[in-house]
Amino acid sequence: MNLRIISHKDSEIEQFREKILKYVQTYESMGLKYWLFLCASNPVAIVYYGKEPVNLIAPIGTPLCMMQILDYEKSQNCIEEIAKKALSMGKKHSVKYVFVPSIPEKQTKVVKSFKEQGFKEKACWYRMDRSLEDIPNPPEILRFENVEKDKIREFLESANHCTSGSYEGETMVYLAGIPDMLLNLWYNMQELYNVYKDNNMIGILNLTPNSQSNLNNIGVAPKFRSKGFGKLILLYALERLKKLGKEKVGLRVHVKNTRATELYKSFGFNIIEQHVDLIYWEDGSL
């Protein structure tokens, strides 16, 4: 196979800098090591090494490896070797898990190659979006209070409660454990709201205005579910993003969450693509 691997410290990586910058700049700022995989001299994948919090799927400090596939077409002839090498490098660095996120579901050969190495499905999700033209006005039934920076941890406790039983709820548990400095950096990329009906806190809203998935999270407290509050929070989110000058709203929703998927479809959202996240746990767990 025509596969080569070069380190982030290697001077040769500079010739690929422009092509990989958008993938590596966040991880460079976090001090993560990474290696670039070349197939027939084409950059096709990047492997990062570090510790949580990166993916927020394990306790803080957990050593991890994550692979980002850059070019599915040019990696086809090397994908089996890439999957084997990612796993062997992870074991060499004594990581607890190896994570390969956001593989388009249509890339069946890629998914098959990783599963043959023992990777399992962590999540299967849709990317959905809709235009922000012609959105309905939300009725003034709920009150939305912006969360100040000194109240982040209280918000995370509420968010954990309001997203209980979901994939997002798991992430919120680990997010609550990160150091203040990193939590503040996260806060600066968000708009966070506590949602009230009269004097009752009934839910939360989390927007990430400058992200492709700018509608990050809607949560309703268990005892207030099935009362239409999720729809009202969604309407407010659409209006808020439009006021911020956004032309589209995007989100991700898990395939098994048919209730949420149907809600978004009823509000004009379209499924753009289906993705799968794959993971290999060192102890074989899921």
C-alpha cells in the first residue's frame, strides 16, 4: 500500500498546511499531537492524540486518539491500512479509546473497514437544516433568560436534567467536569438560555451561532415534556438565529430519536446527510 505518515513536528507537513489548517488549528491550540496520513502523496486523514476534554465521551484526563478522514475518495485504496494503523498507533500510545467521528453513512467501505478492526457504532445521526426565511413568530408564552458566565455550572446542572436519557445528556455530564479556563472558552462560543413558564424553569436552549450546527441543544425537564414546550423553544431559536443574521439553521439529531426528527421535519427541516461515529474502547466496552 502507498501509505505514509508524517508527524506535526516534521518540516514536510508545511507543504500541506493550507489543506489541513481548518482541521488542525483547534487541536494545535489545545496542544494536541497529530500525525498526517498520506495516500499516494495525498493528505487523506489526521490522527490526534491527547486527553479529555476533547470529545466529552469519557472522564476528564482520559487518554484518547481521534481520527479525522479528510478525503474519502483518495483514501479508498488505503482505507484498510488506515484503519489498522489508527488502531495500532492508539494502542502504542496507551489510549483508552480511538474515535472516528462523522463518517457519511454512504461511505460503506470505510465503515466496514473500521468495523472489521473491532470498531463499533457510537452514534448514528442526521445532519438537518432549513432556511430562516419565512419563519413563524413564537408566541410570548415562555421567558428566555440569558445565562451569565458566572452561572455556567448551574446551567450545566439544569441542562443535564433537561437532556436526561439522551446522547447530549451524557456529554453534559463530562462538560461539567472541565476546568474553568476551558469552560469559559466554551461559553464564549455559545448562547445559553434558561427557559421559564411563569415561575417554573422548564427547559434550556443552547445555540452556537457561528457553527454549522448552530442549533446545538434543546432540552425540556422530564415533568414538562409532551406539553408542546419543545416546539415553543424551537420557534424562539429560529427567531433568535435570524436576528443574528443567519440565513440557515443547522442541527444534528440521532437517527433513533424519531420523535425529535419528526418535530424538526414538521418545522421545515430537511435531512441533508446521515453520519456514523465509530469508536474502539481499549477494554472492549461501549
